[in-house]
Amino acid sequence: IANSTTMTTFDNELNEIAQGFKQNIKVEDRKYRLKTYKDCFVGSEAVDFLITSGQAPNRDEAVILGRALQGTHLFEHVTRDHEFKYE
């Protein structure tokens, strides 16, 4: 069981990662299957950022981290029916 200090440290680290995520992930309108989605990003680009910025050592860990960020309501899937993934 994690203690409150551990959870606070994790929350603080996640918040710092979220700040970098917001500053570095390209958010724009994108078209997919003839539909335009406003203010969104591509999961694979976010995974690549998490790895190249040193926040995650590999793709699998980056996806786990991305899901943790999604859990903070930093973002949601454009159709609200998928969790964060590399694609």
C-alpha cells in the first residue's frame, strides 16, 4: 500500500510530465475518414515525445504513462471510446 508521501510525489511528477506534454505535443485539427476532429493529437507522436524526452524508456512504458495522464483528464480520445495507445 502506497503512503500519502509516495502518492504526493507521484502526483507531482505526473503534473510535471503533464506540463511538458502540453507544451510539446502538437495539437491541431486533423482529418480522419472524411471527418475533422478539432484540437487533437496523434497518440504515436505523444508516445515518441514521452520516450525522447526521457519520461519513458520504451513504447510500452510510454503508453502506460500516457494512460496515467489520460486518467488525470488532461485529454480524452476524440470519440471518447478508447484509452491512450500507440497509433
